[in-house]
Amino acid sequence: MAGSQEIRTKIKSVQNTRKITKAMEMVAASKMRKAQERMRAARPYSEKIRRLAANLSQANVTEYRHAFLGRAKAVVVKRVGLIVVTTDKGLCGGLNTNLLRQAMNTMRQWEGDGATDIRVTCIGNKGLGFMQRLGANVISHVTHLGDTPHLEKLIGPMKVMIDAFQAGELDAVYLAYTRFVNTMKQEPVIEPLLPLSGERMGTPERGWDYLYEPDAQTVIDELLVRYVEALIYQGVAENMASEQSARMVAMKAATDNAGSVIKELQLVYNKARQAAITKEISEIVGGAAAIAG
């Protein structure tokens, strides 16, 4: 059995760790509320631009067809792009692990189905490190986004992937992120991003006639690029809300576990102290008996 001094040192160490995890839990709870507010604030814009893009895709005013609206072929695509959204920091449970495992399995499935070119854009330090260790073809990345997503930081890396699709170098682009369901549940998803499908945009309730200024091609090009950027931004906002929720839950579990460990160590310490006292008493009694005899 460990000595009393060693057990006291362990107890002190675990108590310090519990203070840190408790503080991190409270910080994550505060950031979680702000992240959820940002995520919900972005949804009306995403919904509005989605409806406008759906109406625009069904309009018959112009014969112009944007590359984003092209339909994927029935055969398996050979060239695929994947945008992976992860966190910059750890200590958030299995949030990144679950998403990256699903992304890796999906990439292997694509390779098994005959994909010859898989390009990856990483948003977040954890995803970048994983893809580099995996040996994936990372064509762009962005890290250190902070607690607030800024579209100007995301435009550069995502534009590399979007331009590759527009140039015909990719047949499809997918977006992988962790969707926020509630505080206790976050769901890793991999969704098709390009080409834009009717299921993704929805079907307009009625037909719309538009007057384009300056011309249809300019308006459609600008709007659909903004729509794709809004989808990626929403995915990053969802992932950040999921990150803070997962970190809060993980730190709460760590704090509770630290409390349990402290109780167990205190019990061991009390047993060791009691054994030492009993031993001293036995030695005193034995010495007194030897002197009396």
C-alpha cells in the first residue's frame, strides 16, 4: 500500500485537476450559448437564399445553366472533393473522432467504388492533422478560426474546392461536419454539396419570373456562389455549437470522475492512516508489556 504522503500528493493533484475541468466546463457552457445563438441567427439567411436558389433553378427565363446545377451522372463519380469541418482544440469527447472515422470510411468506400482522385479541404486543426497523417490529398486548409466563424477566413480555402468543381476537375463535392441536435447529442454527417440537387434546395411552391440586371449569367453566378458559401458557413456554425456542447459534457464528466477518484483516494488514505496508528499502538503495547514482564 502506498504511503500516506504519496496518497496526499495524489489527492492534491486530482483536486487541482478537478478545479481546471470545472472551470473549463463553465467556460464551455458560456460559449455554447453564444455559439447556439450564432447558429440560429444564420439559419434565416440560409433558408432565404435556399428558397431563392430553388426558384432560380426552376425559372425558365434564361437558357443559361450554371455548373453548380449540373446533375451528377448515374455512374459512380471518379473525382470527388471533401470539405472536412473539425475543431482546432481537443478535450471535446469523441466529437472529432466520430466525424473523422466516418470521413475515412467514406473515402475508402469511394476508393473501393473506383474513385481515382479524392481532394480534401480541411477546416480546423484536428482534421488537418488527421488527413495529413492519413496521406490524403489536402489542397487547402484553414485553422485557428477562434470561437466565432468569419466568412472571410473561409472563402479562400473553400474557393479552391469550388473552382476545381467549376473547372470540371471534380465530379462532386461533399461537406462533412458535426450537426448540432441538442446539448447532449451531436451527429456527424457527410452531405452532398455540389452539384446542387433539387432535394437540397427544395421545390418552389410556384413558378417565378425574374428580370435580371445586368444579365442572367452574372446574377446566377453570384447568387449560387453565395448559396454554397452559406451552406459551408452554416456547417461551420453547427460544428462550433457542437464543439462547445461536447466540451461542456466532457468536462462535466471529467469533474465528476475526479470527485469519485478523490473519494476513493481518501478512503485509501484513511485505511493507511488507520493501519499506521494501529501499528504504533501495537508497538507501544508490546513495549510496555516487555518492560512490565
